[in-house]
Amino acid sequence: MKDENKWFILTITAIEHGKYHLFAFYDHSEDVLKELDYLQQIETTKNESEYKASFLSRMSHEIRTPMNGIIGMLTLARQSKQDAKQGSYYLQQAEDISKYLLSLINEVLDMSRMEAGKLELESKPFNIYHLKAQLNNIFKETIEKKNVLFKIDYFDFDVKYFMGDELRIMQILVNLLSNASKFTDNGEITVTFRQMYKEDKVANIMMRVHDTGKGMSREFLSHIFRPFEQEGVEISKKYGGSGLGMAITDQLVKLMGGEIVVDSLEGKGTDFTVFLNLPVAPSQEYEDEKEVVVEQFSFEKKRILLAEDNEINAEICMSVLNSKGAFVDRVENGQEAVDTFKKHAKNYYDLILMDIQMPQMDGYEATQIIRTMESGKAIPIFALSADAYVENKRYSKEMGMDGHFSKPIDFDVMEKELSEYFSRRDA
């Protein structure tokens, strides 16, 4: 039994009034190992429970803080009725905080779905060079205002189009660049895209975000990808942020079958390097994209059928669309949407905005009924839903809808997506 860990129970029994002694060895190693395993599971469960309690506590704090800001700004706006400029400032502040709160909620939902294994990725053709324009639009002005050099370089690419989830790849890059921008006050921030190699029509792509910012301690690097982790309380107070961005980035990279490497030195800067294997898009997948010229969509004089059961949501949607020059008929459930659409002549409505969850008849069923009508075969129908994930959008398409707008509705995004839809349809 050399080099083995074994556990025995030894029983000594006197026989014939102590003339003899019986030594009985019982090997109960298996029982001990099971007990140790159970104790480890109990400890793990305890740690997970404490971690979840801490997570919920942090999440509650992160949500309550902007909520308090929104309520406070709205209170100040209401009190400054005589000063329109000051009131407008408070409302703008409330709107900015609301956007942060929405991004936080989206991040928490992303983390929840990732941990449950329910987050799905799209696989569509995208032009990797388009990422540069998007990143410049988001970060260039902000970074260069700090007198920090910002540049994006591409090396060794022999193709432009790949198959993958462009939105999630952008989310990874935006998270990494947000950190770089936040912690870099001088020097440079560079993004490097490099095609490492290509085999069997699959390319290994390296994406690196380099900065000359404050860097991170070696101790913090060991748990940088844990949710709500920040290097210190002073970091949270000075720079803000929820501490979820890195955890989501790590999970997204893993979900894509990739790898993320961090190299950082305090006071010198940080490099985040992501490696992804992306299939090269077949040429026929993107030939049509080059020919489509997107024309700006306008709501002016458009007739819209809005199916929305929530009074506040309906009021907001109608007010915004009316202010943009649209004529809106509102119904409260899917059955009313079907009946109202049936009453009018073909081509009366330019499009339908259909809430999904409604009483009596939901948006999916109403859409399918409308599609059976001669006048409803070509009418553009777009879902309105608080569910905003890939599978939700895909299911809306499967149910006969032409698109999917998530709530709260960003009407600028709606106009952009409608522009793209009608340009593709009319091409």
C-alpha cells in the first residue's frame, strides 16, 4: 500500500479469556472518500450561496443607485418649472442615467442566460472591416478628446467576409475598448485585427486592444473575469461601471469557442487579446449586400396599425410616431388587430407594429391570421417585445413577422432598421 492513501477500521477482540487476540482490519477508504466528497460539495454550495448573495446585493446596489438618480433628476425637473433650460438639463441627465440602467439590466440578463446555457449566437456573413467604422463612431471622438492617440489596424487579411455573430463580436470589442478608454489618460489605444492563418476555409482571427493606461495588479488579474469584480472601491467611485463587462466578454469568447489572454503591468498599460476561429463566408452569401443602397426611411404620412395592450407604452409610442408625422391606429389585443386590419382596404396600412404578449390573442397568432388574408401577405409586420435575444428575433421571423424591435423602443434604431428593411425589399 506504499504511495496510497487508505483508511482502515481496526477491531481487536480478546478470545479465550485473553489467551488470543483477533485483529480485524476493515478497509473503509471508499466511505471516507465519499464523505470528503460530500464535505467538498457542501463547501462549494456554501461558497456559491455566499457568492450569489453577494451578487444579488451588488446588483441591488447597482440598480438602486441609477434609479435614485433618475427619481432625483425628475424631481428637480418638476421643481424647476420656471427655468426651462434647467429643467431640460435635469431631464437630459435622467435620460442618460436611464440608458446606463438599461445597459446594466441587459448585462445582468446576458450573464443569467449565459450561466443557464441559453444564450444563442447568430451565424451570418459580416464584413470584418465594418467593425472599424463602428468602433470609430463610438470611441474616436471621446478618446481623442483626452489627447490619447486612437488607431485601428488590419494585417494579413486575404478575405473580408466571415460567418459569425457580428453584434456579439462588437460587444466584446466595445467592452474591452470601454475599459481602455476609461483607464487611459495619456499615450495611445490601438486595436489590431490580424488573420493568423486559414485552414479548411476557417480563419484564426486575432483581435487585440492595447492601451498605455493605469494597468492592473497581478492579484486582480487572477479574478478579473468574475461578475461585479473591480480592482478596488476607489475604481468604482472614480470610474463607475458595473464590473460585469469583463465577465460577459469572457463568457462570450468561450461561447464562440475562442480564447482571451490578458497581459497587464501596473502603471504601464494592458493588452487584451482575443483569438476566434471564424468560417470564411461563401461569396454568394454577401454578393447581394454590395448592391443594396439604403435609403432613409421616414414616418411622414405613414399609416401604422399599433397593437399594444399597455396604456403607457401605447401612449409613448403613439406620441413619438405622431410627432414624426405618422398616422397611428391603436388596438389593445391581437383579435382587435385582426379585425381592424380586415376592415380596411388593401395597402391602407404601411406597416403594423405588433406587441407579442397581449390578452385574448397574442401577437404571433394575430400575425399568422393576417398572413392568411390576401391583403395581409405583403404587409410589413414588426414585433414589439421585451425579449431581445437571437432566439426571440428568429422565432418572430418564423411566425411570419418581418422584424423585431425590443422594448424600451429606441425610435432612432427603429428608423434605421426600417430603412434597411424597405431598401432590401424594394431593391
